[in-house]
Amino acid sequence: MTERTRVDRVDIGPRESRKFADVYAREFTCMAAGKVAGNLDAEIAEVKGSCKVNGDVKVAILKVGGAMKVEGNIQAELIRAKGAFKVLGSVSADNFRITGATKIEKSITSKEELSVMGVLKCKDNVTAGRFTLLGVADVEGTLKAGEFKADLSGKSTIRNLEADKIDVKIKDNKPKTELICKKIIGKDIYLEATTAEYLEGDNVELGPKCLISEVKAKKLVVHKKSKVGKEL
């Protein structure tokens, strides 16, 4: 059986429109309009134009500065998404950095850090070693992380949040700046501007503007501008 040879470069120039059955290259760049009917496999892939991949993407580094849509799954070491990024499958990356608008239909797994400075929408579960939120996140499933840190600058919704250390603070004190969760479970927890139905932790401190229906904690401190419905 003949071993497949990886080509050095596949380039789509600034004014080009090209279509490929599959891409197996060291470097893939799309400056204009590109389509990959099958899979994209590259060491480095960069999209500054518009690119659609019907299959899976396997890369070491993926940079999205334009618009990219992937109908399959993505496996990467590093993803930098600055543009419009949509994935119909799941995403697995060591590091995932979002500064644009990203929408993931299935799950996200980030071994080290997932940082959101733009907008993230995920319809499934998110797992990360560390999750940093400086923008806006909408997670319909459960977000699990070793550490969760948020500087709120808008309205974020995370159905279930689970992390050993949770630190949520207000960055921009606007009327709609808040974090909304159904359930929050952790060990060391500090919250500001957070609304939740259930909160459980060892050391829990509620800063200003929190509204929690039920709290179960070994140690609980509540700011005078926050409200707790019931302590369990």
C-alpha cells in the first residue's frame, strides 16, 4: 500500500476561488474563497477569506481570521478564532482562543485553556483545564473545568457550571451584565452578578448583585446587595 505524501503548501490567493476533494499538506492558507469537499489535514491552516470544509479538520495550528465553516469534527493543538467560526461537529484542542464569534454544535474539549474574549455559543458540553471568560458565552450543556474565571462584560448563560475554583467578577457594570446558571458546583467559589437556582461549594462568597435560590456550603459569606433564598 502506497504511503500518502503530504504536500508542502496549498494556497488559495486573494482573488481565487478553488475547490479540493481533500487537503493533506504542511501548510494550508485561504485568502479568498475555498471549499474542501472531504477532510483537511495540515500542520498549519490559516483562513483569512471564506472556507468551508465538508469533512473533518486535523491540524496542529488553526487560525481563523475570516469566515470558516466545518461540517465534521476538529482536532488541533491550538485554535485561534478571530473571525466567524462555525463547527457542526465537536472540537478537541489543547488550547482554544476565541476573539471573534464562534458557534459549536457539539462538545468542546480543551486540555489546557479555553479563553473567550469574543462570543462563544456551544449547544453541548464544554470541558477545559482552565476556562477564562472576558467576553460572552452561551453553553447549553455542562461546563466542567479545573478553574473557571470570568470578568463579566455582558450577559452569559451556562446551564451547569462545575469547577474546583470559580471566580466571577463584574468587569463592565452595565444593567445586563450577569452570569445565569441553573446549577453551580465547586470548592472555592466567589461570585458577582450571578443568578443561579442551586449553588454548592466548600468556601462560598457572594459579592454584589447575586441571586441564588438554594445554597449548600460549608462556609458562606453573603454581600448585603445579594440575596439567598434558602440555605441547605
